[in-house]
Amino acid sequence: MARTVEADYLVVGAGAAGMAFTDALIDHADVRVAMVDRREAVGGHWRDAYPFVRLHQASAFYGVASTLLGGGRLQESGPEAGLHERASVSEICAYYDHVLADRMIGSGKVEFFAGCDYVGDRTFVSQSSGERFEVPQRCRIVDARYLAPDIPANTPPPFEVADGVQVIPINDLAAMTDTPSQYVVVGSGKSATDAIVWLITNGEPPDKICWVRPRDPWMLNRAVVQPNPAVFLGMVADTVQAAEGSASLEDLFVRLEDAGIMLRIDRSVMPTMAKAPTLAAWELDHLRTVEQVVRLGHIRGVEPGQITLEHGSVPIAKDAVVVHCAAAGLKYPPNVPIWGPSAITVQPIRAGFPCFGAALAGYVEATRDDDVEKNRLCPPTPLPDTMESWARMTVLGARAAKSFGSEPDIKAWADGVPLNPARIAPDHPGSADLDDAVGRLQTHVDAGMAKLAAWSL
């Protein structure tokens, strides 16, 4: 016999997407929400993150719409002085605990069910007690897990591991007590770059690091993705201007590199991966000191003294520690309408900023009645993996921004939300740099987007 939970919405997944959606929904509608997560606390994959990880973007762009993550401060010292603060994993988890307790449960509108699995058919089950819960037929299901990432902490290495080889997820790197003669970092993405930067900043010489990098990545220069409209819109204007003049997709990315927007580790290699996380100049300097880079495809197997890859094998130290950073990370299921017949499926809307997209969907759900109209206003934007898909994301995200920005109330809400990177706050004093950025964007956006659309095919 299942216990009935009286709720208007069942949000499945209490990570960044579920929290942002729920926060905006209850802020603008008198509804009751049941939130379910398989973990024992809110925050999603941050609860399983490696201890030295920080947000890769400014804290202001992350979290929920009602509550600023951090203090909106600039870093005053260190290699990123002058850039906006980036929260640590402990700060992010504490923030989500605070939002849950004070904003959600404290409102009387939200009930959180931790350690529960959603089993479909409006039913979820406690992992510890086996108790079953169900919500009424009128309750809308919100799938906030559709794009939940795979991370090394809970994903086994995607290769064979022979006896006698030490393979650890990046999470265990900081807890090591023995020092090997070599570290083999496996992966092309942000976890791998974080592992290498952490090793070097903690005194390990670069010549002790072997980097197995199946694909070279393009990354965004963190200095131009900042909560300052003159900086952010200036970057967007530079992007469409570069696209307008580009002769090919590769030429576009080189132009973006020359403009200080895109970064690559090795300028002699054209990257094929463009998930485009942000990276700081000091991190790039560290990554470039690693000279032993293996580009022989994905690893097939590891044995004492050797790694076998798709296109060959390489020797490694007998006592090498292989650092697993090769989980899939971002997922790429097909985009579906956010408002579907059986569920609201939370997905990014403005390119590259998932918390803003989830909050926007929550606001639109609270303020509109017709699902067809909601889908027209908020079409989903895919996550990028390749250069082509990055161009496609940029085009579709710009179209979505034009769509939802055409509604005066949505524009007013978005301009008041720090999660929105393109916002110009109502109290912004204006500046010559902002005027220049807006003017260049207006001049080049149509031709630039047309080129981006051509390169995304």
C-alpha cells in the first residue's frame, strides 16, 4: 500500500536543475512540490565530486534564481585576481542545504524525500525502508535527471585493468599517501585538466605526468565569461563578428582563439572536442608544461608497465598510478520538448547555462497555462561535444533567447536574475564599453548567426 503525497508537482532529481526549477516555480506560483532524490541530500553530482573541484564558471551564474551563490565578489588575490569568485565543492553543498531548508521547506511549499528512487507511474520508493509513495494523477512530473552527468566517482574505468595496476578515480587523488614515480591522467575533459593542475600546483613536476588525451579540447577563456554585461556581451559580439568573417568552421575557432575567447593547449593541433568549459590563463600555462601527451585514441587496457590504446601502446612506469578522469561527463540524449505529454523534461535553454535554463522553465511554468506556448517560448538547446555541435548550440541558444526575451515579463524577470549571463540589470549605470558591445552585437548578429548555422550542418 503506497502512501499518497499531496503535491502539484513531483520533481525527480534534486541536483542543480531540479533545485533551480523548483525555486523559480514556488517563487511565482502557489503550489506544493514533492522533490525526490536517490542521494541523502540535495546538490546532485556535487555530493560525489572530488574535493579540490571548484565551479568552472563564476558563482553568480550557478544555483537558484532567488539566492545568490557567494557574495558576488571579485577575487582580490591569486592568479585569478579581478575575476569573479568561484565556489568550492563544500561551499556549493552548503549553499544547496541552505536553499532547501530556508527557501523551500521553510516556505511550506516543498517536501523533500531523500534516499528514494523514482520507479515510474507516479511512484517512488525509499531505499532504506522500502516504503512506497505515490502522487495524485493531477500532479505534474518534472524530470530533472535527463542530463545528469556521469562522473568518475560512480563510473568504473571504461577499459580493462590487469592485476597489479593501481587505477583510482580523480576523487582519490588528494587522499594518496604514497608517491608514485609517474601519474597517468586519462581523459580529455575538465576533470583531467583539474587533476593535472592540482598535481602541478601541489609540487609534482610535469615530467612525472603522462596525459592520455584521446581528443584535444577547445575551452573558453574564463576572463571573458564574467557577470559583467560589457564583458559578456563583448564576448558575444566578438563571437558573431568572428563568425561573420570566417571561411570555415576551423577558421572560426582560430579567429575565436585570436580574439581571446577560445583556448587550446597545443596550438599545433586542431582540437575536435568542444564541450567548452572555462579555463583560466594560469591553468593553461600549467597544462602546457606537460610534454608527455598520448594521442592514440581511447585506452583499451592497462597492465603493469604498459597501456594499450586503439591505435598502439605506450610504456608506463611499473608503479604508475592511473588517474581515471574518463567518465562520459555530459550526456547527449536527443532534445525533446520541455513540456511533454507525460513530463516536464528540464533542459538548457540559453546556451551553456543550465541553471538559468532550469530557473527559466520554472518561471514560465508558473506564469503560463498553455504547454504549446511554453514550448514556443523555451525551446531546448543541446549541449556541445564537437565544433559543429558547439556552433549548433550557439545558434539554437540565440534563437531561444530571442523567443523568451520577446515577452516583457520574462525579459524583466531574466534581467533581474544573476543566473542570466546576458542580463543588463535595471540599475546598471551603463558604460561606453557596454554601448560598444551592444552596438557591435546588433551590427553583426544576423550575418554571424547565419555563418554559425552553416558551420553547424
